[in-house]
Amino acid sequence: MSNNTTTDPAVRLEHVTKKIGRKTIIDDLSFEINRGEVFGFLGPNGAGKTTTIRMIVGLMRMTKGNIYIQGHSIRGAFKEAIRQVGAIVENPEMYKFLTGYQNLVHYARMVSGVDKERIDEVVKRVHLENSIHDKVKKYSLGMRQRLGVAQALLHRPAVLILDEPTNGLDPQGIHDLRHYLHQLSREEHVAVVVSSHLLSEMQLMCDRIGILQKGKLVGVETVNTFVNEGGQTVRLTVDDCAFAAKVIKDKLSLEAVLADDDTLEMTLEKEKIPVIIDTLVLSKVKIYAVVAVKKSLEQRFLEVTGGKSVE
Amino acid sequence: MLNKFAGLLQNENMKIYRRGSFKVMIAILIGLVLLVGMILRFNTPQPSTTATTHWKQQLQAQINQDKKQLPSLKADKQVYETFKKNIAINQYRIKHNLKPSSSETLWQFVMAVAGNMITIIGVFTVIVVATSIASEFDSGTIKLLLIRPIYRTEILLSKYVSALLFTVLSLIVLFVASWIVGGICFGFDSASEAHLVYSNGVVHQTSWTLAVWQTYLLDCVSLVMTVTAAGLIAAVFRNGGLAIGLSIFMMMAGPIAVQLLSRFDWVKYILFANTDLTQYTNGVPLRSEMTLGFSIAVLAVYYSVFVLVGWVFFTRRDIKA
Ligand SMILES: Nc1ncnc2c1ncn2[C@@H]1O[C@H](COP(=O)(O)OP(=O)(O)OP(=O)(O)O)[C@@H](O)[C@H]1O
Ligand SMILES: [Mg+2]
């Protein structure tokens, strides 16, 4: 879509600050989102996820800093920048007295290059063929969400921003969306930005996540590093738990806790796992299973944000 | 560019005409014209036969009577002018064999309903423009509307222009409906009636259609100012009810307030002292020092301020809805 695709990141925030009155809502955010990745915005209620998205799409002005989309400043070159963006901000509000199709025609008229075929194609993608000619007031929340995704995709944006996209979708819908977002990022090199409260969802959907707290960026990491940082948790199923725990404590000075009648659990660096197995085997402990427990993003999220509740 | 703007207008038109309220408005418009037509039809006496046969003698008698009274009326300039006008028109009728109608005619009906019906069209357009702007904020659709490669100025302009196009459409509906109702109630044969205009001591024969649309145009001065004010209020407060209520209240109360305050000289700077431009063509201005040029200047200043303030608020403020 743009000549700058190879050199510029899809979205770049530079020292973005937003103050309303005296309150600093967003405090000096700087990060980049690349094409071909799914980026997740994570943060408790009121952290400033929606505010950041509003500034990226130009609905709110920033007090300081700048945002570039494919190299175009949203402040200085609004049309060039926004042309590359498809978005849902908070809820997908559409014109209720129009049909789904009329809504799409409405948005198609506002950009160049979206014809009837493209509208039909997008409708098929979000599986709304059967209700696209119904008035939106008859739609369920999930159907409106799908229509919202459809309007965001119409003009083949390089950056797709979805604020809480799984809100209202049924499991099948979530699965389809996840699959589709992956496909968009991998095959069409779209930069996908999502925010969500469903942390397990984020874990499955995102390549990288940025954690916002009180308007500040706490960290940007890939999902894997993020989850695994702070050690790996393993579960060992053995014949004699008490003895095994004693061996581990005496020979390796590590703590193992009883997770079940015949299972021990411990958190440690990855490299220590074979050492423990060797030691136990030498001590004649029978090992039936070693399971690496994938820590959920939620646990990790609570660790990072200081245990504050999310929902 | 122009192509894109046509698309924006199409969008706004779709949003105006697909709302249920549009059909109700048009139905009210036509219904009221019909109602007024019926009431007038059944309260107007039917022409008597003597009036149809001896109209020239009757007109001549009228002229003679008016002429006799004329010298005694010099004190009141307005009454004096009216008498002079009547005499001139009656003489013209006798000379050109143009029989005056003895009852209501199609065209007189079209003209008679214009003023009040345009006030109602004004109310409807206020509702349309306020809804067009404020409902986007109420429903949250403003977010999806403003993240397109289109400046907010263009969006606002498309909303304003489409509201005024709604006025034009309503005027056409009004014209056609009152012409048809006028014809049904008072006879289509009167459609060919001559329209006589008296100016600077001379009588001209002009077209009724032209005269009606001139009246429409003059009545629309107040309408456009009110609609622009409604758009301004909707853009500033993002609240449709407030915009509709406040601007309609202003439209109704403004002219009355101005009459009550007419003894103060500063009243001439108030918007509503200047919206009725017919005060310069057939009547006395609110204050003797006011001229047509003065009123146009005052209107231009108010209009510019309305547009500027509405534009600044619509284009500059953050969207938090
Ligand atoms: N108009 C406003 N005036 C003052 N403060 C505001 C305004 N709008 C939002 N805020 C504040 O900005 C902060 C960020 O809000 P935002 O909606 O961006 O949070 P969020 O991360 O999207 O939360 P959620 O998870 O609930 O969607 C909140 O603390 C909120 O109180
Ligand atoms: Mg939010």
C-alpha cells in the first residue's frame, strides 16, 4: 500500500503524552508495531488502552509526542496516515436504522478503491452473508462485532486496530477471528493491534504484548518471553514424593512443593530441569512423568502489574 | 475530490431519508397543506353571477371611490401608498381585460400557505441538522465516521449541505402539494391567473411561480439562520435535544422579543430584527434607520460567527464518546 513499508514500522509512537486537565492519562509512551505481527495491548481498567488507540487513529490529540503510521504522522499527514488504518474503537457502533450492507456501503464511499465485490468478499469473511441485508438494530452483539470487523477490513488496511474484538463473540467466533487475524498478519503482512481483557485469549492471539499501567508502558515483550520470564514451572510424578523432595533439597538446595499425592511442583530455570532428573534417577527415584507447566499470561500479568485485579 | 464529496452527500442523504422520521415529516407537510386547503375551501363564499358579468363597472366604481378618499389619506404614508397601488392595479385590470378573482384562487392559496409552512419546514430542518450531527455522538458512530481519509471539515460540510438539500426538497414538496391542493379546492382553471406587481408607480405582469419562489427564498433567510444556529449548538454541545429546543425557541421567541424591544436603538443589532427582509419591500422597517444593506451585513456577521464557532468545535475537539 505504501512505499515506506520496508523501512518504516507500521505504527511508531514517540513520547506520546496525553493530559486532560491536570491529569496525565498517557505518560511518555514510545514503542513500535511491525507489519506481520499481532500486537496486544494489556492493562487493567483505566490503564489507557482505549485512549492510546484513540490517539493512534486521530480521534484524540496528543499533548506531546507524535504517532506515525507507515511513516506518516497522524498529526501532520492525517489522510495519508489514516488511509492505512482500519479500526474498531471500544464498541462497534453502527447505524442501527440501516442494514449491515448499507453500513458497509456508507464506509466504502469514504475511501477509494472499494467496490461491490470487495464488500461481498468481506461479508463472506466475517460470515454475515445471511443477515447482511437485515437492519443492524436486529443484530446480536456478536453480529455487530463481526460487522465492525468487516468495516475495518474494507479498504485493505496495513494496520488493523481492534479494541476488545472478542467482546460478544461466541467460541466459534473467537476461534474464527483468531485464525483470521493470524492469517492477515502472516499472509498479508497486516500489523494487527488488539486490546483485550481476556488474557488467555491474548496469549493465543498475540505475538507480542505491551503492558500499560496507569498510562505508562511497563514492558513490551513477546508472549513467550513474557510468560516464561521468572522461571519455568515443572511437575514431577514420582513413586515417593517425600523422599524425592528431600533429595532435591539436600543435593540441589531447591524447594519442591507437593502438588498432588504423587506429584511435586517447582519453579526454576529451564537449564536445571535435566539436572534434577539426573539427580533423582541416580537416587533411584522412579519418575513417571515430567510436565512443563505453561504459566498463564494471567498469572504473569498479575505479577507484573502488582497483583491488581484485572476485571 | 468532488467525487468524494458527492459520496459524502450520498451518505448523509441516506442517513436522513432512511430514518423513520423523514416519512413522518413529509406526511405532516402534505397533510397540513391539505387540511388548510379544505378549511379555506369550505369557508369561502362561492362567486356570485353578477360579480362575474359586471366586473368592469364594479372595478371602475371602486377606483372612483378610492380616488375620492385619496387626498384625505396623505397623513399616513403607508395607507396612502396602498390606495395608490390598488387604484393602479384596478386600472391595469380594466385596460388589459384581466378579471379579478372573486374568491380564493389556486395561486393565492399557494402564496397564503407559504409563510407558515416554511416555518414548519424550518422546524423539520432544525431536527434534521441537529440529529445529523449530535446523533453520531450519541450513538458512538462518530468514531467510525472520523477515522476515514476525510477531514472533519468535509464531514461537517456534507452534513450541513445535506440538511439544506432537505429544505430544498421540502420546498419542492410544499410547492407541488399546495399547487395540487389549491387546484383541487379552488379550480385548476385559475392556474393561468395573472400576477400583477406594482412598483414605482408602474404595474407589471409577472409569473406566479416566480413570485412564489421569491417568497420562499425570503422566508428561508430566517430558516437558514436558525438551522445554522442549530448545527452550531449540536456541534458545540453534542446534544441533539438541546440544539433542537434552543434553536426552535429562538426562532419562535426572537421576532416577538425584537418587537417588544423595538424602542431601543440597539435592537437593530439583534439577529431577529434582521431576518425578515420583507420589512424593506412591503412594510415599515423595525427601526426607521435600518436599511436592507444594514440587515444583510448583520446577517452576514451572525452567519460567519455561527459557522466559525461550529467548525472550530467540530474539528478541534477530542472525540471521547
Ligand atoms: N474525558 C476524560 N476526562 C478525564 N479523564 C478521562 C477522560 N476519559 C478517560 N479518562 C481517564 O483516562 C484513563 C484511561 O482510560 P481508557 O478508557 O483509555 O482506559 P482503558 O485502558 O481502555 O480501560 P478499559 O479496560 O476499561 O477499557 C482512565 O483513568 C480514565 O479515568
Ligand atoms: Mg478501553
